[in-house]
Amino acid sequence: MLELDGISRSFDGRRVLDGISFNVEPGRLTGFVGSNGAGKTTTMRIVLGILAPDAGTVIWKGRPADHEARRQFGYMPEERGLYPKMNSLDQLVFLARLHGLDAAGARRKAVGLLEQLGLGERMKDKLESLSLGNQQRVQVAAALIHDPVLLVLDEPFSGLDPVTVDTMTTILRTTAAGGVPVLFSSHQLDLVERICDDLVIIAGGGVVARGTVAELRNERAGARYRLVLGDDAGWLRDLDGIEVLDVDGPRALVELPDVSHDQRLLTAAVQRGPVHEFSRVVPALADIYREVSK
């Protein structure tokens, strides 16, 4: 497990991170969300040892992460760093050799990854000749070439078409299924909501929300309900203890003092006639993000 404990960092006297603490669990995809300049990339670089924190500790498997541990981490930076004039296969073999694989093992691993990523027929093409999506795939392969024990990806879905997004998602899930903790940042909140197991939101230099998507949505759902009745729902305004937020013919949006009042409301509605829908309104991740990032 990766643990960040009280990580702080300043640049030119400006505090960018202020006591950041969260965990990335083995076998789980953790989405890392925040506005531009919130400190996501700085946090990731501190995890990798590219930057040193002013305070706090990066802990890997219960001990402070050292150089030897970090050599086993996989990293995909937001600023892509492969060689444009070099073909994909040779680049991956080169990187694998740097990680200690022998020539035959490096080539076998590189070919396997490129085929898995749908680049088997393009592995001898120069990187600059590939589309942005295919270059992203090669960059992911570079992060995976040494079978990392931790995978950290900075905006891996940026600029990708839906097909490549699906391919990338499958790769991340497969990697996590092997017991690897995966941390990735993204501005695509609908995608994060769909694929991640856990979520960390940072704003103002600190963690403002963390947990599973379901936990965060339920925590902020309150007691708001949507009803679709068989007849006009205006009578709801006459019920005590219920705040009617909107009524449009048979449709209504109401807020209760707490969720324990839902059965009383449902019973009252059923006594009036058919109830076609009675559902708790749970906020989308985008709504939660806007709320906690204010």
C-alpha cells in the first residue's frame, strides 16, 4: 500500500501542498482530482521522488519509500517523454534493459505489451508517425514494461478518443486486478466516476474529500427524493415536514428532514394513487467536486 502522510510543499514561498494525506490501496484504482494548479502533479512527483517534500513522508509497504522501492514504481508523466524519432519497440526494449531485463526478455515483454495495446503492426514505426492516442498507448507500455509494483499516471486519458479510452481503462483494471495500486489524475469526472474504486479530491492545498465514489455520493445525497405520481403532485405542499423544491404536474422534487422520513412520504403517496417513481436523488461526481472545491 502507498501512504502519503502530511505531505507539504512550497514554491517561491507559495504553499502548494499543505499536509496532504491519503492511501492508495493494492488492487484498486484511485482517481486523483483537482483543478489546474491544485497540486496533483506535484504530489505525484513527490511520490516518485522527483521532488522532495518540505514536510511529510511517502510510505510504501509500511516504510518510508527509498530509491530502491521507487525504482519499481511505474510512472506516466503528463508531459510525455519518449523519443519521437525512435520506434516503439526499440524504445520499450531500451527502457526494459534499464530496468535489468536481458535482451531476449526485454524484447519479449515489449512485443507482448504492444500487441496487447493494439500496436503489433506499428511497433517498428517511429513514435512521431503515430496518432496521439497511439503515442499514449506506447507511453503506458513504457510505464508497465518492468511490471511495476505501483502505477502512477498523470492525465492518462487526455486527448484520447473513446476507443482508446476503453483500451486504457482495460489496461488499468487488468493491472489493478494483479494487486497493483493504481493512482491516476484526470479532469474527466464522468470517466473517473465510472472507472475508479476510490477518489481523492484536493483543493486549496489539502484533501477536501476522499473515499469510494459511492461513499462520497451517499454522504452528500441528503434526503432529496424524486417522485413521479399518477396524478398532479401539488398536494405534497400540504405535508408537514417536507420541503417541496419543484412540482411539474405529476413530477416532484422534495427534501425531507432526513432519510428516515422516506417511508412516511411513500405511504402518503401510495394512499393518493399510483406511484411510478420514488427515488433518492444522489449527486453526480461533478456536483460533489463543485461543492467541496468552493
